[in-house]
Amino acid sequence: MNKLKIMVLDDEPIVCKRLKPALEKQGYEVDTFTQSSDAMEQIKNVNYDIIITDLKMKGVDGMQLLTEAKQLSPKTEVIVITGFATMETAKESFHKGVFDFIAKPFKLSEIQEVVSRAEAKIRGE
Amino acid sequence: MWSRIKKSIKRLFPRKREKIAFQQVFEQFQTLLQNQQEAMELIADLGEKSGGDYIFDRKYLVDSISELQDLLLRMVKGLNLISSERYYELYSTLDRVFSPIEMELRGRLALSNAPYVISLTEMPLDTPELTGGKANALGEIIHKLGIPAPSGFVITNRAYNRFVEYNDLEERIHSWLELWMLGKETLEKSSGQIRYSILAGIVPQDISRQIRDNTKTDNEFWAIRSSAYGEDGDLSFAGLHESVLNAPATQIPDAYKQVLASLYSPEALTYRRQMGMIGEEAAMAVLCQEMIDSRASGVIQTLSLESSQPNCLAIYAAFGLGRTVVEGRDSSDRYIVDRAYPHKIVFKRIAKKESFVRAASRGGEEEAILPEDIQSKSSISESAVNSLAKWAMALERYFKRPQEIEWAIDSADHIWILQCRKLAISPEQAETDGNIREQFSTYPILIENRGVVAHAGVGSGRVYIVNNHGDMSVFPEGSVLVTKYTAPWLAQIVPIATAIIAEKGSVAGHLATIAREFRVPALLGIDNATEVLQNGMEITLDTHHRTVYSGKVDELINFERVQSMVFEESPEFRLLRRLLKRIASLHLIDPYASDFTPGNCVSVHDMIRFIHEKSVQELMEIPGSLTHFKGAKVWTLESDVPLDLRILDLGGGIDPELSGNKVKIEQVRSLPLRALWEGVSYPDSWSTRPVEIDFKGLMSSLTRNWDAAGGGAVNAGFNLAVVNELYMNLHLRLGYHFNLIDATMYEQAQRNHIYFRFVGGVTDLTRRSRRAQVLSQILSNYHFNVLIKGDLVVARLLDLPKEEIKSRLHVIGALIGFSRQLDIQLKSDQDVDQFVEQFLNRYANLTKSLPGGGKDEQIKDYGLGR
């Protein structure tokens, strides 16, 4: 079985640094970005199965990235991570096309569980 | 920032002490308790986040702190409201406590207020920005692990900035670097010019004076080493910077400059350029350690880099100072030792050592020839090899990565750790190919997706089940601690455990805190752990999947080992730990000590403790001043017990159908009062052997006292209970002593408490103190936290479920009758034990209702009651 490719985008480096090994250990291939413009470029070149993105970032925000990613590859599943306070707004404005939402701070096991569900959907299980 | 708030508060609550109705005070107190609980939960959350199971960012920290500050402000207001502004000082305390916390969050605290020079024993931890990586690591070794390291001090990064500024070096350094970067000047020329400028600089007096202050010891010679930020962390500057060994104290400033200059050596500059750091502001802290008169010294690598020796560590040793070993290992003794306890020596090679390096008598080092008869002798004993291996593995466990450690043995055969850093592993050695998940899917899983993570990580070893104190003394270092309990006494073996699995416990509990302190991966709440896991089984715990594997999962351990980041070392976690130190630590312990004042509040926890204690005191004392109850309806309790009790109902405490002014206990709806009265009414409670002083006489004399103190609308001469359905505040005057009980019985355990205060009496202080002893021993037996001062007894219980509170109120009820004449009967110290025993025997049935087992977790009280 091929490894799924995951992109992680968050302007707080700690989020990327901690998610990468945790997801790799689960058997995924993981690229991380702290600059949303870099991530925007990258999705034009690489087809990611799953994108995990923060919502509020300088420059291109999570919403724009989601739109672009879905346009390029409708099969890509997007998981949005956002601050607890902005969760409701996030859910409202994103009701289409987002696989799931996770509020910060979150446990590693929470995101691993969401990613496993996204994987099951992608693999058509 | 408070001045505006202060003014508006002054307007709202003028300083004049006014009587506020008890109802209002009580409501304010409830709000205060609620705020306090939220604040403590917030602190517990922050503590939990420091365990690594969560991903959080800086914003989370900023938001939590601002919420905490808001709650504290409300608590300060609340206390001032119920005390008629007696604690106005707390507003400035709040300001003082939170201002460094805000500065930490802004990120510049470390340098702006820091000293130029600080001793290793006093230096703050988690501040490598100030003290550099090497010194920070040594600080942790000394403070947390208790492994011997030479004493000394750090010349901080702030001193570096001061030195550069004092000598006008910034511009000069910058322009020489620029010329080199632009290719207009050679590396050697730029480096040489910068180093020359530094060596020609003057160490400012304020720095040199502080250096002198730190060198007033008998040991005249010092080792001066670089401690650059990042040096021993992710980046490895190993060997790039200079060390000066065996320098006399008077030459420290010169040696300091020499070490600073090495920050701009051609090698260091090339390295920083490769790492893309040349544009960043460089700074260097310098570590000064007392010179160890080394008989032998060397290096340990906690992971042997030779692939033929998996699971081994390597020790290199030679006579004299360490330079021989550091610079070339061919002529050193080499020991290959099992990483696992008891650290068997797998292989040893004793080299022929013709010369050695020693400290020259006037400072510096010199090479000398070894006498022929010891050239082929081993430089260290096997027991030293064993101790070194043990400490080395403790260091690796703590720092979470294979370590390279420099050590020395002095002429008295004491072993010292000189420095330790991350061992550089080449990419080939670190390679983990293929699908890591598939690789360890072959290991049988013993526990999966269960429990709560107290501290995150991977730990492997043999199971050792600890059931009692006795098991602890034989706990093999590096084993997995498996236990039914989370008792505080386990704390002493946590540092030597490689992982912890407990059947009970919560992430806010004591064991979790200790596991975090020593960075030991810990999974709690696995209810059958001691059945699934047997003594001696080799297992691997991975908290990230809350999984326990059978066997040693090398693939997983290697995977963890080569990850770029140890979460404990990341800036966010360091910041959180620094914040927690200012928030969660508790310094105000004894509410009756003279230092229990707002001025002595150091942390947020101290403030919460202070406010809590004072608000309870205020609440408890208010019913004594009857003007608060002007016009209130007071019920008289009809009972066979000779205790004249009046009840003031705040609402819901008495059957609403009832008219008149008399009430039977069956008509009382207040749960705490009913529980207490059950205890009061136990047969025997009021019929101890007759005492010589007439009970009624005492009652009448107390009536007079009460009358004099009171004098409000309510008739004096009785005991008063202020109640609602879930609350009771009881003031008793029995005999000449004064007893106060305040209790709540909510559904939520965290809202519950019992406070018990007992003071006074007719006899001399000695007898009254004996009575305090009796009460204290009895109450401790029922898990109260008890404090005695002379004849004053204060006992507390917090956070217990309703049913537990109920059984404790039974005890207190029984104790009221039992204690009323106790001081008269306690004629000698021997009587104390006898009376304690008498009570415990008589009310043996009350003990039965108490929970067994997890006592320590039950009595968790956020530290408020201790």
C-alpha cells in the first residue's frame, strides 16, 4: 500500500515540528510549511492526499489554501486546525469541503484519529 | 495599569468598613470559590500541557494567562468586598506577580533584567538564552538529577552584550563580517581582526567585580568554557569554541575574552555560515567551573557508535586531565558497557599510556611522562565504570538523546560530571527506512488506547511492580515503574525509572507533576496494569499511541532518538515551564505564620492560597458579629442533645412549609447540618464519664461572653448555624472553647470543603495544647490536613465527593461532644494517646465508611490545604 502524502501548514513552527514525527510514525509521508505562500506554491507541484492547515496566518490564509487545493485536486481532504475561540466561525464559513476541524490546543491522539478517518475515506474503506 | 481600576474600585467600595448583609457576603464568597476553582483548573491545564501530550502554540499561552489574570482580579475584588476592603494591598500584589509573567510572554525578560554573572546553584533553569546551552544543561544536572558537577558560575549573554557595547565592538564586528561575506576580505583576515579587537577590549568593572564576588573560594584554579546558545542543543558547535583550563582566579577576565574571541574563530564562522546563522546576532555565555584535580578523566558516549556493539555505551578514560581523551582516543582505555542495568562490561581495552596531561602549578596545563609501572594499568576502577554508566544513562533518559559526557575523578576518588551534550550521530547511523509503522506492528500489544498521558515519550525496560516502600529500595535503575497507586512516596524512584505505568492517578495529580519534572514518560489510569504486566517482563511504552508493547521495540526507540526535536527543549515548552514556575509554585504554606501576607506572595498560586484562606476566615467570622443579621429570622433547634442551637436559613436550609420558630432535625434540609447532627447525636457522644466542672455553669458563663460580643437584634446566648441546602457555617461556644465548622456538600467534589477550627478553654495552655494534640491525631486519622498552633487547631479537607464529606461530618459531630471537656481531663501527656484511642475505638464504625486504597489521589487538594 502506498504511503499517503500529508501537508502540514501552520505559522507556529512548534505545530509542524511536533506533527511531523507523530504522523510519520503512523506511516505517512509528511511535508511541513510555516509560510503559507510556500505551501501555496507546493500544492501546484505535489498532489497531497491530506492537507492539515491552520486558519489564521499572515499572507495567504487557510481559506484561500483550501479553495486552491480543492480546485487543483478535489480528492484532497483538508483538516482545519484553529484556535478554540474561532472554532464556531470556522465551522460556519467552512461547512463545505472541509473533512474535519480541530481546536487548538489539541492532543496528538485527536489529530491522529481524524487523519485515520480521512485515510479510510480516501482508501474507500 | 491598575491605577484606573483602583480608582473606580475606590469609588464603588469606599474604604470605610461597612457591614454587609451575610446573604450578600455569602453569595460573593460562592463566586469567589467559583473563580478560584476556575483559576486552579486553568493552572492544572497549563501544567498538563507541559507534559507534551498536547500541541499548543504561543497564542494559547497568551490567552490562558490573560484569563488567569482576569480571574485573579475578580478574586481580589471579591475578597475586598467581603472584607470591607481590608486587603487593598492585593491590587499591587497582583501587579507585581503578573508583570514578570507578561514580560516572559513578550519574550525579553531573560536579558533585560538578568545579572551579568550568576552562580550555578542560583541560576534560573530553562533560560539557555541567558546562560547558554552548556550551562543550562549543567544547571539541570545539578538541580534536577543531583549528579555531582563542579561548582561555578556563568558569565551571561547579557555580560557579552555589555562587553561589546562598552568596547564599541558591534560596528567593527559587523563590518568585518560583511567584508568577508561579500568576498572582499579573507576569512582569516576578518576572523583575526575581530578576535584581536575582542582580546584588546576591556572587561567592564561591573562584570569583573561580579566575577570576583563569585571566586572567593579556596579553589584558586578555574576551567573556563564556552556556553553559546544553541551550542549543545540542535546545533553542534562541539570543539569549535575555546576552553581555558586551570586558570588562576585573577586571570578569569583574560580567559573570558579568549573564550569570547573563539566565537569568531575561522572554524566557528564557517560553521555558522553553513548553518545560515551568520546574519543573526551572536552572543556567548561563558561557564566558569572550579578545576577538579583530576587523577583520571575522559568521555562517555551513551550509545557506542560502532555498529558491532548495539545496546552498549562507550567509556574512554586516561590519567590526568581530559585533553588526552578529547583530542585522540587511541591512547585511552576503552570500556564497552551494556546500556541496561546492571551495566555489565562487555569489552575492555587497556591502552599503554606513556604520558598524561596535568594541571601546572602556576596555572595552565602541562604534559608529563607516566611512570613505567603504571603505563599499562587501567586508569579507572570497574566500580567507577559502573557509576559512570549509571549516571550516563540517567543523563540520556533526562535529555532524551544519546549524550557525550566529559567526566573526571579526583584524587579522593570522587566522580564529577564536567559537561554533557547531545551526541552527534551521523545520518547513516540514524537512518530509519521503510514504513516505521509496519516495522513495529510485529510486536505484541499489551495495552492499547487506554489511560491518560501524564508525560509524553517512549520508554523501554523491564517491569518492576512497586507495592510498598520496601520495593523502592531495590528498584532497579532504568526499569519501568508499574504501580497500583500514585502515592507521593513514589517520587524518589521516578528519576531512575525509564517509564511509569500506574493503575490510578490523574494528569493533575502528584505523580504526574513529578513525572514531568524528571521527564519520565508516564501513562496513568490503566486499571489492570499490575495484572497485565508482570515483574521482569521487557516492555516498551509509547504514550503517543497510549500503547504498551511486549519486548524492546528498537525501531521505535531509534525513530524517537533521531527526531530533530526533543519537545521538552522547544522554546514553547521552556516558556511554559518558566511561566509555570511563576504561576503554579507554592511558597505560602502556613496561614498562621507571620510571613503569610500579600507582600510574600511570589506566584499566582500563592495569591490564590492567600485569598482563599482570608475569604474563608472572613466568612467564618462574620456570624460572630451579629449586626450582619439584623432582622433575620432565626430558628431554634429542638433536640435532646444539650446544645442550644439556633439556625439562620439563607434559603433552602429549612422545610419551607414550617411555621413558628422551632424546628426539629427532620425538618432541617441543610445536608451538612443534618450530617453533622447525626454525629452529634450518636449515643455516647454526650455521656463520657462525668466531669467535675458543671456543664450548665459553663454554658451560662459563655452566654455572658457571647452577649457582650454580640448585642444585635438577635438574642444572644446560643450557638449559631448559618445554612442553606448545601452549606453550613457553624459557630459553637461550648465551655470556654470556641469551635467553628464551615462545610459544603455539592454534587461536584471540587466545590466541597470542610474547615474546622477549635481554640480556647478553661484550663492552662499545657492542657489545652494536649487537647489540640488529641484533636489533631483524630482528625489526621480521617485524612484531614491539620495544623496546630498552641491550643489552636485548624483542620481542612477539600475536593471530596458529597458522601465522603458526609462521613467526615459524622466524625466532627461525634468529636464536638467528645471534646467539650477534654482539656480538663488531659492531666498528662500520656493521656493523649489514650483519648485518641478511646475515640477511634468508640467510633470504629466511622472508620469503616472511609475509602481504602487510593487515598492520596482522593485527598488531592490543589495544594490549598497543605
